[in-house]
Amino acid sequence: MSKQLEDFSKWYIETIQKADLMDYTPVRGCIAFKPDGYEIWEHIQEAMDRRFKDTGHRNAYFPMLIPESFFQKEKDHIEGFSPELPWVTEAAGEKLEERLALRPTSETMIGHLYSNWIKSYRDLPVLINQWANVFRWEKKTLPFIRTSEFLWQEGHTAHVDEEDARKETMQMLDIYKEVVEQVLAIPVYDGQKTPSERFAGAVDTYSIEAMMKNGKAVQAGTSHYLGTKFAEAFNIKYLNKANQHEYVHTTSWGTSTRLIGSVIMVHGDEQGLVLPPRIAPTQVVLIPVGPWKKNPQIMEQLDEIFAALKAKGIRVRLDDSDQSPGFKFNEWELKGVPVRLELGPRDLENKQALLKARDEDEKQTIELSAVVTAIEKELTTMQTRLLEKARRFREAHAHSTIDTLSQLQQHIETAKENGTIPGWVLAGWCGEDVCEEKVKEETKYTTRNIPFNPPTTKTTCICCGNEAKHTVWFAQAY
């Protein structure tokens, strides 16, 4: 395996391939999700979907092909997505009268349909989510993190007024933060995007931002207040209680399979994946050791443990292959399985087993009578432990004492010379696009978001030195 600090990208690619999460396909930027990779997504889906439904949202599905004329209706939207759109121009051997885009996102198609579905205030709010695939023809791709086709969910809601729509926007951002922190064990900063970074066609965009182990940022989820922009473009009106027509206020929000890449980059180590128990396809692996084939009682005991864990809803595998114990240990560590339980003749004689947590160095000796309880406890404590460890890493690489562009440049150069991680910088920003762009040009650091609760408040702009209007996270990002 490549070392993370020596070549993080190479380590990442090797890890996901050796863990058998995906495979490349003949189409540039399009990957195949292998069963373990897709099951991680399924567990993320389950956590998200349950919370969506608990807050009154329902799932629907909309077409993948979108007429070109739909994009022309919202000027900012088409400008934002035009470079990334793949088009269908022919079908059944005939040229189409109008080009059809493979959806990059569904605001336009859904806006068109909502204009037919919404007539009265009684029809509002409309709270719909869809699980789908989308296409953005990226110039530079990286499996899970940035691909030409990816899986995601996109919520699209319509409301009577701005207050209700903004409440929805923030509610969904809070749900994203809860899932990413509590289920994926990834700490995030929530906040508002700067105008240059907001979604094409939005009034305001909010995000959760996560730090990877190489110090780069991943935008882990976004929620947008769209105002009446799409309602005006697609004539989505409702009859209010005073019998007058008004435009609805809309929102959209989404997370994607880049969360899988984020989990790998946040928790993985030199041995491979480290998966939080709540999303691990296999939470526990049982491995017989020693001359176990000569002792049928070992397998009988493991079968009993297997059944007990299954009954508790724990995802468990029993590895009774002919490979050596050392090979099995390495294989399951590479796959990131949270807990390994070993049982051999001597263990059986002593009525105990050895438990190894993926993120801990030492093994624990567990009484056989207490194995199931011990595993349940370890899965719970490991979930918390991973979040706390990631939070400590983030705090160690989030800098709040860099206040000028020259200091930032020196900080990046010093990290490069020392082979260390430059991380993120919390700095002031005057609000001018020219300063934001200059920082990006000279350092490749972009604004991630304006955090709701910054660790400290900055008073001067990192670029021009004038009074800061905002305290902003800057970082290199995927």
C-alpha cells in the first residue's frame, strides 16, 4: 500500500480497489459500484431517507432527459451547468427536434411539473425528494469524489412564502449535518456559501464542509433557498387565501455518493479502509484460528455466536476459508470491518475469544458468555471514537492565526517543505469577489463557507487588509 502522506491520491485509489468497492468502466468518469461499495451507499440512504420521511417528505421520480428549452428559462442556471452537460441529439436513427440533456440536477424538469401540480395554497407545501443518478461531464475525475455520473438524492420543495422556504432550507442542512456526523462519524462545519460558490440560480446556498486526512475539503452536502426565481421562470403560482395569485418559494438540497469517498478519506489508514460501524457492509467478522478443522467445537461455537449476532441485527460474516489467519486478518482490515473476533482451540478451552477493533492496536480477551454484549458495546464506542478522532484531526489542522495572503502563502510553502498538511484557514473577507479570486489564483485556496459558529471572529480581510464583513473558511477542495 502507498503511504498517505507520501501520495494521498495513490493511497486512495489503491485502497478502494483493493477493498473491492468499485471498478472502472469504458466510459470516462463512470464507475461500477461493486456490492460492498453500493451497500455503504444503501446504509447512507437508509439514514437519510428515514429522516426525510420523519419530516414529511415523500419520494418520487422524474425523467433523466431534460429538454434544452427548460434550461434557457433560468439564465443563471444554464450558465452554471452548460459546460458540464452531455446531450442526446439522436434517437432511433433520427435527429431530435430539440436536444435533450442528461440531468445535471432536476430543478427545471420539476419546476415545469410543479406549475401543473400546484394551483392553490391548499396544495402547499410540496415536499418531494428523489433518489437518482445525475451527469456532469467533469474534466478531472476521482472515483466517488468526482465522477461524470454519480448517485445522489435531490429534494425539491415549494412553499407559500420565504419564511417557510427558508425554514425548510435550514432544516435539511441540519439533517445532513446530523447524518454525516452521527452516522458517517465525519465532523463538519455548517455555514453559508459566498456568492461565487453558491448554486447556479439560488438566492442563498448553505453547506456542510468536511476535512479529509490530506487537509483538503469536501463539500458534503448543500441546501439552497431558490426564492421565486424558478417559480417565475416556470410560472409556478398558487391562489392564496385572498384569492390572488402568488409565486411559490422553492428550495432544493442534495447529497451524493461523494460521501463514500469522504468516509474513506477521513477514516482510512495505512492498512486500508476504516468504516464506521453504522455504514459498514460487514460489522463483525468471525475467524477460526489454529488447527480449527480438527476441532469441530470451534465452528459450533462460532456458528452459535453468528446466530446470536444475526438475531441482534448485526451484519456478521464467518470466514471459514482455507486462507491463513494472517491473510484473513489483513484482508478484513483492508476492507475496514469494524470488529474481528478470533477463536482457536486454546481460546475455546479457556472459554474466551479475542476481539480486535479495526481502529485499535490491542486485542481484548472476552469471555464467551459475554461476546455478544462486548461486540455490541464495541460497535457503539467505535462509532463515537471515530468521530472524536476525526474532530481532533480537524482541530489540529484548522488554523486561525493566519491573517494575510503572504502569511497564507508562507504557511503553504512551509508545509510543502516539511511534508506536512497545510489544512484549512479561518480568515476575514471583505466581501469583494476580486479578493476571493486573488486568494484562489495565488494559493488554490477557495472559500468553503461562512460558518454559523466560527471558532473566532476575524476583523480584517486576508487579501486587501480592509475591514472584514465575514469570517470564512478557506481551503483547497476536491
